[in-house]
Amino acid sequence: MGTTSQAGKSNDFGFVRDGKVYLNAFLHLPERQIGEVKETEEAALAYFVNRFSIIENKVNALIENIETAQNKGSYLMKLIHLRQQMEKFDALGDFPTLFVRLDEAETTLQNLIVQNRQKNLEIKQALIAETEALGNDGDWKGVSEKLKEIKSKWLKTGAVAKEQEEEIEQRFTDVLNAFFDKRKVYFDERARLIEERVKKYEELIAGIEPHARMDAHIGKAVRAVRALQEEWKTVGPVPKEQFEPLWAKFGRFKKDIFRNLKIAKRKREEATGILGGGSYRSDGNSGGSRPPRPYNPDGGQQRSSGGYQQRSSAPRQPIQPPRPVLPAEYQAIFDQKMELINEAEALLGIDLRTAVEKAKALQFRWRNTGILPAPFKNETNERFLTATDRVQELNNVQKAAFERSHFIKSKPLREQLSIKISVVQDLIKKDEAEYNANIRVFEALSLEEKALPPNKALYAKISNLRRKLRIKYEMLADMEKQLSNNP
């Protein structure tokens, strides 16, 4: 015997049958069971009618958000997901109206998306054209910054129509590759030119270096430096960080040549009795000066132990005040300074350890003698410092040579000289590195900055390093001469 279906309560959107609640068929969706009767049929229908407000509120909120949003296209996927949720949502209500509202909202979004993708296409086409134009701009540094902006805009620009996406992306990639290829050619050529120019600068430095030695022919040296300087001007630019050390090295050799020229002139003047006392200024700009005394006081007569013999006791020529005429009120101060200079210049004629101690005592006395007016102040200071520094530098070399070989005094004279020459060369390298580093810092300052107290101290440090380097070069030349005279 078959079972008879029991029809129950119903409303406009669904009905009860056999204790189960059904949603009417609508649009393309068939009727389907959405629940069961728990208590009464009326209560069951009322429950599912009330649930409809949940999905209705979601539709209302989504449409309101779409209407007020700036980027409306971002809501398309949310709308599609909500429609899929509605098809399975268990409730009784006017679902067809909700679907119609979602369809209308989707049509609006699709139209906006089409419009936006067309705008995106136009923006990307403009960016491609702008990138193509950059390839003809010679300012590669500025162009690189502009290209970064273009790439940023490209990434921020939305998608284009799918059928155009692959083509537009490939066009942009091709334009970028063409730009980078052209830039690479430019920088490769620039690197080649810079390398050639650096090599040319190094050749000019190698050309000037032999003329900067103390024993170089001064006339040939001056003619050579002028010719090389003119050639230097024609080489062409290189990056600052490469040019500065090259220019510093070339400039140092150039200063050495003109320093040697000054020394040669002073020697000629002293030989003819034209010039009295004074000092040698390391910058080569002082008038009325005498060249620094070689560090070996007896002309190279060295004991086998590596020390130095007492200098000749021949009377020294009296030191005359430099020109211009010193004002009378400074004469006493000048005389005191000249006496200390004489004592300092005589220190190399005595035991080195004693000379170092006496140099320190002389420096203390020097600070208490008073101040002379320019140019007497600069000339006397430089001459005194040269004399005392020479003692200290010789002592430094002796100590370093002993540290390098504790048995140096027992070695043959040539071996002693070779060790000391190596020490002096190492000290010169160290001082030159410090000197060049400080010069680069000082030359980068403006005139106003150079006048500040800290930078005045920096200039004084540079002057001290220049003087000590000159002394070491003189020591090196004297040692090399002794070595060549002792086969």
C-alpha cells in the first residue's frame, strides 16, 4: 500500500509538506528543501521568513558600498560570491528581486571596469611613449630617475582588457630593454674613456716623478713640469674620487720641483753672500730663507757602528736678520730666537740621545721668547721647527731600524744603510698617505670654512706633515748617496 503526501501550510515564497519546509522554484532554480518543522508549521514558516532579512541586509550593504566607493571595480568579486551564497541560502522571501538588484549592480560594475581598463590602456601607452623618448636623452643620471618614476606608475596602473594585456606588457618590456641596451653602450664607452684618461694621468705623473728628486737637474725639471702641466689640462675629466688622488700626487711632485728650485736659488745666494739668515718654508713661498741642513752633519763620514762623528768645530757664520728690516722693539726677541736656532741646528753634531733631550728643552725655551711680526715669525718658526724636527725624525729612524734588526750596529755599513733606507721609505709612505688625506679634506672646504679655528688647526697639521716629509726625503737622498759611495 503506497504513502500519501501530506500538504501543509504555505505562503508566497514556500510551503510545508510532510513536515518539511520548501522554497518555491524561481528564476533558474528549482524548489528545494530548506528545513524541517520543529514545533508547528506556522512557526517554521515564520522562522525562515525572518532569516531572509539576513541575506537582504547583505545585499543592501554591498550595493551601498559600491555606490559610495572610489574603486568600485574591487567589489565585483564580492558581488559574485554573494550571488553564489544567495542560491544556497535557507530562507523564505523575495529572492528574485534581490537577484535583479545584484544583476543591475554587476552590469554597472562591468561597464566601469571596461571604462577603467580603457583608461589604463591609454595610461600605459603614454608611459611606453615616454620611455621611448628617454632613450634619446643624454642625461643618463636624470633619465634613470625618471625611469624609476615610470616603472612605479606602471605598477600602480590597473589591468587592461585581457585580450590586450600580453601585447601591452611585451611592448613595455621591449622598450625597457632597448633603453637599458642604449644606456649600457653609453656607460661602457664612458668607462673606456675614463680608463684611458686615468692611464694618461698616470703617465704624466710617472713623467714628472724623476724631476722631483733632490738630485734632478733643476732647469730641465722646471721646463718639464710646465710642459706636463699643459698636457695635463688636455686629458679630460674623470670622476672626482679618481681624479683627486691623481691630482694630489701630481701636485706634490710639482711642489717638490719648485721647492728644489727655491733651494737651488738660496744656495747660489748664500754662496755669493747675498743672503744672511732666515728659514726655508715648506710651501716654497718664503723669501729670504736658507735651505734645510742635510740630516748627516759631517757630510756622510759615518762610523762603522752606524752613529755619526762630531761635526767640525769651525766657527759658524753669524745669522743676520731677514729682510725687510725688523722693527727695533722686536730686536731682542729676534736675537733670542736666532740663538735658539743656532743651538738647534748644532744638535746633530752631538750624541743623538742627548740631542733629543736638548731639542725638547729648546722647544720649551722657544715658546717663552715672545712673538715676532710677519714675515719674521713664519721664517724663524719654520727654521727652528725644521732643525728640531730633523733631530726627532733621525731618532725615529734609528729606533725603527733597531726594532727591525736588533743587531744593526754589528752589521756592515751597507747593510745598516739598506735597513735605514727601507725604514725611511716606509715612514714616507705612511706620512704621504696622511698628508694626502688631509689635503683632500682641506681643499674641499670653502674660504669661509678654512678660516674656522678647527680648519686652521688642520692647515697647521698639513704644514707640519709637509715639513717632516721634506726632512725624510732629504734623509733618504743622503742615505742613498752614502750607499752608492760604499760599494
